[in-house]
Amino acid sequence: MGKLTDGYLVDDLIIYRGLQKGGHIGRGFRVHPPDDENADVAWLNHLEDEMRVLLASLKETARMQFHWSVDSDYQRELLAYYAKSKELATNDWSRRQRDERFTRYWKLMEERKLRRERLHIYVTSKIEASIPHQGKGKGKGEDEIEGKGKSGHYDYLLDASARELDQYGELLKQIFGGLGGSVRPLDEHGHFEEFYRYFNASAPDCPDIDYAALYDPDKGIIENCFNGEAAPLSKPDMGFYLDGYYHGNLAIKSLPKTTFSGMIGQLTGLDMLDYSITVNIRPLDVMKEIEKEEGAYEKLQNTIQHSPKLRMLAAMQKKGAKISRLMSNEVLPYKAQFILRCWDRDKAGLRAKLAALRSAITKLGGAQYYDPALPTSARNYFYAAVPGWCWDKYDDYAHYIEDANLADLLPVSATPTGDLSDAEAIYDGANGNLVGVKTFAGSPGSESPQHGIMFGMSGAGKSV
């Protein structure tokens, strides 16, 4: 049975179950991959190769989570744009034009006609070191780790974990930076915002919400973010009611028979809002998998000797091919759990979204979905999809999958927004998104001028 695991935010890290043996430390990264809507096959294959590199970097003591979601929330950026208009617009025409854009975009956001996809990648490692004991019998050098006693050991664990997670962050920056995207590590307030939005679906509906004011660093994640109880829905509806929204979950019961780069767009490209895809990834030991398959191979051999059947021979050949792939280092084995969530203000909207997700899954190369009907199952999948928590014991429908196939099923998609966070001008995007533009780009103190801007649809001759 799944259980909600509490944690604390310390030094831009997420600490689950305390800084002790059996605890976990993680960090999230906000990823802005490039728009792949019109990407060619060569670029998609390159993306697959880069995702395999990312998966190969995962250590046995670490797990990774891809958390993708879509909504209509541009509040922070629009309010910053409006504040800059009040501060810098010096003439009536400029103020009128900027106010018109702000009003129009705000209305579109309230009417839920804007679209914004978000992608976060979390890496969480298991703490293997134990806390040193004080007094007699303590090991040599235990009081020499960055200080004295337990406090020094805590500092050492935090520093070592931060360095390890920073390495994953640098790899993410290299991979997505080389593809034309960007990666930004989350700080304490960034982590808190993601947790708060997950447990409170109504948060984006509050125009004056201040996440920094809501965050109390002395409290745990549950106490900070969990503001109400979830009530199960009565039949025939499945799911629960929480924070003014009806929630539903689906899991992928069986994987696609074949995969190809870009196929996940059938799930991320649905014409609806307020749904998410969570992929919990656990690396497997190659030698243990080989030994496991060898045991199954020998059992099939013995069975065939007594009652030879063609299907057993085919199964044995399949096991042999799998052993060959693993021994040749062509592929790496993983366990992956795919959880899809959606939420809506009314039951009819939730039913429609669940139906759309079921249809999209069945079109995904022959994949099948699992619909958790029991309230406990719906709750457990909700807990297993909490941002950053990759070590949940509820791993139903966690599938064996090799890296070449897993790379094709990762929800690597996000809405292109340009320089929206500190935009000097905002324009309409092609898919209900907003795109920010500024004349100087780069980090503060090392900005470079952007010499030209070209707008136009595909095939309009922008490159002439």
C-alpha cells in the first residue's frame, strides 16, 4: 500500500526521511527543450541518442523522474510585464498598447485558451552512509568531517549530495543546451511551488497567490502544502475530489510493441489542459538481469526436453536474444512506471479527459491502460506521482524496459516561451502559447544584443 512520504527543503535540496541511512536526497530541474513540432527524423533520432546518454548516467543508488504537465498559467509573467509597463511606459501610445496586450492575454488565460507545457526532471539518491555515534567506540576520523560529530556529518552529506546532483544538472545543461533548449535547477521556493501546485490544483486560479509568503522552511512538505482531505468519488466515476477539483489517474498496463522517436507526442499533444505524465525510472543491474534470464532460459530448456512445443522454443530464442543484447552492452535495462493524471472542476470534464487519455494510450503502438477503480489504488498512484519522489514502494505496473525504448517514451516536450520571464514585449505563439522577446539576452552583466527578429509561418521565406 502506498504512503505519502514527507520531506524538507534544505539548501535547495529535497530531503526525505531525514539525513540518515535509508533517507533520500533529491533535486529538481526545470527543463525547456526546443520545440520539436516540425523537427525532422534526424533531429528526433539525435534526441533519442541524447536521452539514452542521460539514462546511462543514472547510478544504481539514484532514480530519475520525468514530470510533465500542461496548464494555462502565465500569471507571474503577465503581472511582471504589467508592472514594467507602469514603471517604464513614458508615453500614452506605448502604455495603451502594452495595457491592451496585458488585458487580452489575461482574459485568454482566465478563459483557459492559452497553453503552457512544463517539464521537470528530478534526480533522487539514496543515503548509504550512517550517522556516527558519539562517545566510546566511535570510528577514527568521524569528528574530523567538516566539523565535529553529527552536525559535521550532516554538512558533509549535504555537500556531497549537492555535488552529485550538480553533476546531473551539468549533464542536463549539456544535453538540452546542445539541442537548443535550457535547464535551470530549482531552488527551495521553486521546489515548494511545484509541490504546492501538485497538492492544490486551484493554486493557478488565485491571481494574487504569493508562493514565497506561503512557504515556511521550518515545516515539512506535507504541512506546507497539504491543505485538505481527498474524498473518493462514487460509482461510476473513479478518482477523488481534492481542493475543488475532481482527479483521475491512469497507468500504462502494457508497453507499446514497438517504439520510435517522437511517438510520445500522441500523449503530450492532446487538445486539452490540466493533465500530467509522470515517469518513475529505476536502473537495473545488468549482471543480475543476465543471471535472471539465464535461469529462465535453463527452465525452458528442461521443459522442452519433456514436452517440446513451438511457443516454448520461440520464448527460449527470445530469452537468448535478450541475454546477447545485455552482454554486448548494446542496451541498458530499467524499470519504468508511467502514471497519467488529469483534473477538472466538474465530473463531466474529468470523464472527457480520462476518455481522451484512454484513447491516446491505446493508439500508442498497442499499449494498454489500467484504470484504478478502488479509492486506495487512485490514492496510491497519486502518491507515487508526487514530484521528485522516485522511491515509492507502490510500483504496480512498473515495466522492464531497455534504454532505446524508454528514450522514445519520455515526455520531452515543453511550450516555447522565449524570454518570457523578463520580456520587453510579448506576442502570440502558434499553439496558444505566449512568447517573450527582449533586445539583450544573457545573464546580468554579460548581456549580448539580439540584432534582428524575423516572424513568419513555415515556408514564408524567412531564411531568404
